Amino acid sequence: MLEYAKVILPKVSFSRELFRKELAKCINWVGESEIGHLKEWCFENFKEMYPDILTSAFAMKVA
């Protein structure tokens, strides 16, 4: 699922709302062992575009 996220998220990054929805799906789909890798990859690639979405999406997963 991590590889799927790496394919789909760049494709939907043009739309803030679509990116938020797909990121939430990806977070729910990846296994616990992959969540750290997904978070790291997302912040490396989308930190400048959507820092608020990333922060809130990954904070919800931890909670």
C-alpha cells in the first residue's frame, strides 16, 4: 500500500481537497509498520504545499 500511496498522492496533489481525502485513505490502508515511512515520504514531498493537511492527518492516526 505504501507504493500505491507514492503513485496516487502526486497525481491528486493539484487539488487540496482531493489530496486530503486520498491521504486519509492511504493512512488507513498502510500497515502500522509502514506508517512512519509514509509520513516521512509525505513530508519530504508535500511539506511546502500542504503542511496543515499533513500535520492534521498524521496526528489523527496517532490519536
